[in-house]
Amino acid sequence: MIVVTTPTGQIGRQVLDRLLDAPDSTAGIRVIVRDPARLSPRVREHVEVVQGSHADPAVLKEACAGADRLFWLVPPTPSADSVEGHFRDFTEPLREVIGRQGVERVVGVSTLGRGVAQNAGQISASLAMDEAIAATGVHYRALCPPFLMENLLGQAESIRDRGVFYLAMAEDRVLRTCATRDIAATAARLLLDGSWTGQDDVPLVGPDDLTSHGMARVVSEVLDRPVRVQRTSSADYKATMLRCGASEAWVQGLANMAEALNDQGFYGAVEPNTPESAPTGFRQWCKDVLKPAALA
């Protein structure tokens, strides 16, 4: 039995689709979801549904009964009053389930930066989550992408109407990227393979060596209109997030993350590309995903 968390989220939804599409899968699939009405009819027909949050120990226990594999993702919650506490609230019930219910393999979504990232907000909290899961002794694969290309989707309106998107990273430094489709493909492959053992990181670094300016040039060419990138300061970034309803703690974590990315460079040029696990280039993603969203 495979358990999938966040099955209606950006990554979890794609993981679930790939599992359902797999021609040779014999494992049952169970999902944990707050609102089952958000699941597609196809999903509801073919999976078991446990309603609730996977931060709830009782819900997680029910979902993992008899399961041997788990896709794990801690959803971002901008209203959380503590970044570290938010990740811990999800991870502690998981540690309990692993210890008591015999889940053998966990595939989790993490981030690049292990051994490098310091005081990096949500990145540091995610890496601490990995360490806590690994300490249980479970077979574990931590999927480690850098900046997600899909982060730009929230700025599709600005790209379309004003020809600009905003990043907190320095415009002249390489920013490694990854498409969520590649995270989902790797997760599904690991979940369908019951033979791997041990604990390891799986870097997911796309094939590009683009700076923010280079990304803007690609977006311009794909959309056939001028698009530029503008660096936003930590103060402006925090003010924008607060206006959108995020908590002070969550906003400070994001600001710490942006500053760490600039100062410590762990999403930069020193990170090697991993085309075997992250083959989607930024230009192809812009054609397939960003262009339809920006021109909708």
C-alpha cells in the first residue's frame, strides 16, 4: 500500500497521477486529504481516501495502517506562527507512525542546501525534518530541488500585464531551477520500486545555467513580448507577504531564506546539474506551463 500526502497540491497531484498511470503497479493507493471534494472523479474511483491533515496523529495512523510506502510533503502554511514548529508538528506524528506501524520506505520533498544552508528559514526547517525522519532508521529518499519554476506562476498576471517578475536573488547570479513535474516523476518511480534501501538525498537540478536576467530573456522569447526581472529587497518582500496575510514568523523565515540563498549560494552555479532526474529545461517549462498561465 502506498500512501500519498497533499494529493490535491502542486506536486502531490502529479505524483498521484503518475502512480495511477503506471501500467505495472499492483500496490493499492491511499490518500490523506482535507477536502475529498477536490479530488478528481478518477482519483476517487481508484484510491482509498482518509480525510484530514497528516499533521493529525490519528489521521496519519489510520492512513498508514498496513502501508509500506509513503510520499511525504509538508505543505506551506503562511499563517503558521512558527516555521520550525510547523515542520515539527507534521514530522513528530510521522516519526511515531514509522516506529509503531512498520512503514518501510518514505519519499519526502526536501531541498538543496544540506551542510551549507545556515539560518535559512523554511529551508533549514526542511533539512531538520529530513534529519528527524532519518533518525528513525526508515529507508528514506529526500528529494532535493532548488528554486521551483512554478514559483513564477504566482506572478503570471504581473508578467502579462506589466512585463515584470520579481525575485529576491541577485540578478547576475546563476539560480538553479527545477520543474515540479520532475519531482513528481522521481517520487513516483521510487514509490513504485520496493527494492531500494538506506537513506540518501536525490538532487533535482534542472539543465539550465541561467541568471535571473537570463530567465527574463527566455520568458520574453517564449511570450514574444518584453519581460524583465526586478530584484526586490527583503523589506519589500516582507511587506508584500504581510499584506497577503502571512504571519510575521512565516515572512521572516522567507526573508531569511532569500538572504541565505544570496549569501551562501547553495542554489547557484556550484551546484551540478542532474539531467537524469531533472531533465525539464526552463524554456520548455515556459512553453508548456508559464505561457498558457500568463496568456489565459
